[in-house]
Amino acid sequence: MDRIKGPIVPMLTPFSESGCIDGEVLRRFTDWLIEQKVSALFPVGGSGERTALTKEEKKIVIQVVIEQANKRVPVWPGTGGDNLNETIELSQYAEKLGADAVVIVIPRDIEPTEENIFNYYKEVDKNIDIPVYLYEPGGYEPYTITPRLFKRLSELKHIAGIKDSSSNMNKITRMVMETEKANVQVIQGNEVLYLTSLPLGITGVIGGGCNIYPRLFNELLMRYEGGDIDSARRLQWEIIGKWDILARSWPLTGKIFFSMLGVPFKPICRVQTRRLNDEDIRELKELVNF
């Protein structure tokens, strides 16, 4: 599988006033992201409030995004479930609908030993026939995929890579070292470290800001690959400044941003968020006009 470059979007999930998945807004949002030249779509991730979605709601989101994308860009749904059986069910469902890959968060319903984690992914690998990306969010210790474990997992048939959000560059560097000759890739899961990761050969990035300013990531990558490191560094600083605004109450800030932009997200989240003040709103309005 070719190594993907640029922004892979952990898509926001829109809810209606009644609290249901808003399929029409999700379709409009999918179209908007594709117009922004994103590299892939990742519905049902952390930014999509995956922990607050039921299994059936995850299926709705997966179906809508795959249908609307219609093979214009790759779609990698998050299919990690509450247990192994649910993960396999969601992964097979996504495969049947035409997903290009699945992203499976490190399980937390098992004892966090290397062998248990390996066997969990091994069982998923046996039951589907599309690429699998592992997903380790930050702050999941002791649930972690070490460089040694990643090397073992890379030998499974369908393992294509990992999204690592640990922000631990020592660990991430060692993952790249351990799998240098394997057909897998490490994807940076912390957007503020994208430029730092590029010299390691990490060309893909997944972060909340990929929803908002994916073109900045594409521009940063182009500048870096063209040898214009100073411009790439300044673009990274710009991404950091914008994320500092969004991170104050993500994903609520993202939904308010899109409502200002004309994509009719409601300011409704299921995960806990901080109420925004006047200064937050002012800076979001400035972000809309960047």
C-alpha cells in the first residue's frame, strides 16, 4: 500500500437539535473536506466523539461518509468497538460498504499486556481483507503499542500502519527504525509535531485541525519537500497558533467554526466541552477569515 501524505481528517460528527446524527450536514461536510484536497477521511475517530456513539450510530456515520465520498478520496472509518466481537463486526461492515481501510483504537477491554494486544489485532486481521491502521491516543498508558510490539504487528497481513498520538518523539522514531523494511507507515497523531516528523519519513498527519485548515498541511509538506524549510517552519507555527484557539474546547470550537463558515453544524457535543467566552468567539471568527 502506498504511503499516504498530508492531512487525514478525523471528522467531526454533526448532531441535530434532537441529538441524532445529522446525515445531511455530514454529507455537506464530506463534500467540503474533499474540495479542500484532503488525503483521506477518518470518520468515527476521537474528534468525531467515537466514545459517545453507539454501535448503530457508528454504522450510520460510516455509511454516510463512504457513500458521499464515492471513492473520490480514501475513507478509513474508525471501527474500534467496546469488545473484540464489535470491532470485527464494525470492520466487516465498513469493508462491505467499500472502506479503503479501517482504523482500530488500542483496546481497553483487555489486560494491557503486549501479548493480549497483539492477539486482539491478530484476530481482527484474520477476519477482514482490507488494510488496518492501529490507533494509540495520547494518555492511554498502560495501554500502549511499543516499538517492539509495532514491529510484531507489522508482520500481520493487513496491518498498514499506526496513528500515534503519544507526542513521544523518541518512541515514534523507534517505531520508524523498527519497521524500516516493513510495508507499514507511522502517521503523526499530533499536528503540532508534523514538521518535526517529516525528516523521519512520516508524511501523514491526523489531527483535529485537519478538519479546519487541511490546505496548510499540504502547503507545509510541499514547502518541506521543496527544500524551503523556513517557510515550512512558519507554516507549522501558524498551525500551532490556530490549534491553540481550537483546542480550548474541541470539538465544540470546530462545530462553531463551521456554523460560521456556512456548514450548518449545531453547537452540540456529547463529550464534555468548556463553554466559550466572548474572546474565544472573536478569535474563532478571525479564524474563519484566515
